[in-house]
Amino acid sequence: MENKLFNINRRNFIKGASASLALSSFGAYGFELMNRDKSYRVGLIGTGWYGKSDLFRLIQVTNVEVISICDVDTHMMAEAATLISQRQKSGKKPREYSDYRKMLAEKDLDIVLIGSPDHWHALQAIEAVKSGAHVYVQKPISVDVLEGEAMVAAARKYNRVVQVGTQRRSTPHLMEAKKNIVDAGLLGKISHVEMCCYFHMRNNANPPLQAVPDHFDYEMWTGPAPLRPYDGIPHKRWWRAFMEYGNGIVGDMCVHMLDTVRWMLELDWPNRISSTGGILMDTSGKSNISDTQTAIFEFDELNCVWQHRTWGTPADPEYPWSFKLYGEKGTLSGSTMQYDFVPHGSAGNVKAIHKDVIYEREKYPEDLTEKDIELNAAPATRRHMLDFIAAIEKGTLPFSDIMEGHISTASCILANIAMETKRPLIYNPTQKIIVDDEEATALLKRPYRGDWEHPYS
């Protein structure tokens, strides 16, 4: 691949690509130039729910041979190997590895998908690009800011395409909203944004300690993170209850909506970030992530405000996980399920617009029998995968390039640091410091456990 990734103006590329895409079919997305005869050798790290979901969407849209998978849970990995053999054309089971380093040392993969818990994303993505593979990594890309900086540096150094799983940028109805409402100027000047998640998704359990099962390598699962006393299989979504392995609901859910808003409004780094909140309601369980939090991401003449509560009722029952763009001429509400544009006052002949999520059940009937699939997100992930492949073939940046994923992820991490330090923060991405705040700067890099080495130095 020619060394084109360093020479693209990110903002202009994304703006131009988004504006030129139609919404009716893959071909209309500009992917018809893709070399359909080429087959990609694929590996998957993390064979749980979303790792398999991402892989199956990739299998649906291009020619791949899944030749290796990796997981520290041998039971879950064996089940995934069987499912993969049933989904891929060759019918073959992939090789199974318990250590991602051994899998990547084979250097026989064109693409690596990373669906492991958040605390593993940086090390695994960096090792994958070093091995020569292009990478699709789930959001958030990292658990600290400097991990993200190291990931961007590695992608550029080894000239690999890294697509982040912030697939709202590839969600058909939201792409339509950006083109026909935001870019068309129907909102006018936008000076306030609200984002939220009111799902009751914080696990407030209090399980007893127990023995680690033989089929699960808890030491390797934990890796560079702090080793908690074992109280059940963490990858059954229990790990998301702990800051040791992620960044709470801000890192899990705000990253999607903030990234969507940044894409729609072509925003770069926030000028300043502040946040308040904590565990204010659900105090009986072991979870140490916030159940209530507000964050403000300040841009020029624009504040983007995030709010989550894992209790109570949503502010707008139609949009419990969503964004709202407030403009002088109208308001745009958007979510994974729909969007609504409401003009303000007498805006000429402009009328309200409502659009629902686009499903593809008829084209992909296998979706209907796939366990735990997010049917509303499947079309977006398929388009995201197609864009990923197109970027590999053309030597261009994908919609959710690693730098875009880093800005959105790091902004959410900085919100958590702001909540912890109880003061606003200004991040300087050139110097990679919090301006005039040595204490907060020290929190940009988490300590690693044991012999694991942090990728940023």
C-alpha cells in the first residue's frame, strides 16, 4: 500500500466522504470499486459478544478467511470457533490461541479485529499493527489518554489502517441527518448540544468470592490492569462495573454520542472539559463507576453537555440514549433508533422530519437467528466494515480513523479525570499535558501491573 495515510487532511476527507455518500445500498456508498475477488486473512482477539458480532458483519460484506482467534476463556473460544466455521465459506475452524502475542507472532493476518475489554485495546492494537495487520478496534480505544496517543503513533509509524467501532458515523439514518439537515443548514448556527444515557445498565451486584474455573485464565484476562479478587466470569459484562477495566458509562456510552456530534459538526479537540457526579444512588453493590454524571465539553461558541443516570426516568422517553443539536432555526434529536428534526417558529416552508433506523432483515436473514445481535446496529457495522476495507485498498483514512477515535475516547477519559480532581481541564494534544496542572497530567497514564509495559514513553 502506498504511504498515503500521512498525507490526507482528516477534516476534509471525512467531510467530503460523508457528503458524497448515498444511503440506498453498499454500491451507492462508493464501495463498488472494492476488489471483490480479494480474500483477507482475519484474526479475532476477544471472542465474546461484540467480538463475534463485528466478525460476522465483516464476513457478510467481503471475502475473508478467519484463520485464528484468541481468548483466555477456552469454552467461549471453542464455541466461537464452531460458529465461525458455520458462517465462513470454507467451513473451516480457525486456530485457537490463549495468548494474543503468539497469534500475532505468526505474522499471517491481513486484518485483526479487537473485541476484548477496554483495558486490553491499546496493547493488542499496537502489537497487531506491528505484525503488519490492519486493525478494527472497539471503542473506547484506551483506558488512559497516553495509551491512545501511543496507538495513533503506532498506526502512523507502521502505516496501517485502524478503524474504531464508533459506527454511528456509518449509521444510515444519521448519515442522512448530517447531509440533509446539518450540512444543508436547516439548523442554522448551533450553540448548544445535549447528550445523554438513561439506561439502567450499571451492574449493582455483590457476588461472593469464588475459585477461578479451569477453563479461564484470570491472570491473563487481567493483564496490565489491577487484579481484583475473583468473583465470577468478568467478561459476562461484569467488568464494565469497574474503573479498573474501563472508564464507566462515560467511556462506554458517551464516547459514541460525543463522537457522533464531533463528526456531524466537524469538531476537533474540546477547548476545556469539566465534570461532576459520582455514586449518588446505587451504593449497595461492588461497582465503582458513577451512577450519575454530568460532563461539559467546551468548543468555540458551543457547549456539548453529557448527562447519565442509571436510575430514574429519561428526560425524553423517545430518546433515552441520544444527542440533541440546538440551532437557531431548529432542533435535531438523534439516536441509534431514529432522528427528528423540528423547525423553530415560522421557518418558511421547512417542515418537521422524522426517520427511523434502517434494518436489513431481508438481505441478511441470518441476522434474525444470531444470538444477542443488535439488529438496529448491524447495518451500520456492515457499512463501517466496508469503509474499513475500502480504506485498506485505497490507502486512505477510514471514517472512524484512530485519531478520531482517540479524540473522542480521550475527551471522555478527561471528563472522568475532571470529576476526580473536581476542576476543569485543558488538554494540550501537542505537549500531551493538562495545561498548568501537574496532578491531572500524572493521571493521563495509568500504572501497569507486574511486568506489563505501558506503550507510551
